[in-house]
Amino acid sequence: MSPSISAAVARPMRLAREFLTDTRATTSIEYALLASCVAVGIVTIVGALGTTVRDNLWQKVLDALQS
């Protein structure tokens, strides 16, 4: 094999090896999954608290204004 052919094969192999061992994207995906789980939790809690506040506080205010 001539030197130019082996260099042409070695470079893509090195790039493929670097791509497969790169963990930066994995960390980014983990952080994105964690942030989305936190966001779902916040939305759930705010939704439940919003219903409670509406039923307990605003309904009392509405009843007081009507009488």
C-alpha cells in the first residue's frame, strides 16, 4: 500500500474513533433530560396549586362580592 493510500485510510479511521469516544454530546443530552424532568415537575405542581388557589381563594372572593 502506498503512503498516500494508508494516510487516506488512517485519517477517516482516526476521525471515526474520535467521534465515537467523544462524550460531550452525551453530557448535553443528560442535562437536557434533567431540565425537562424538572420542567414537567414544575408544571405539575403549578397546575395543582393553581386549581387549589382558584377553588379556595378566588371562589371565596367571588362569593363575598356577590352577597
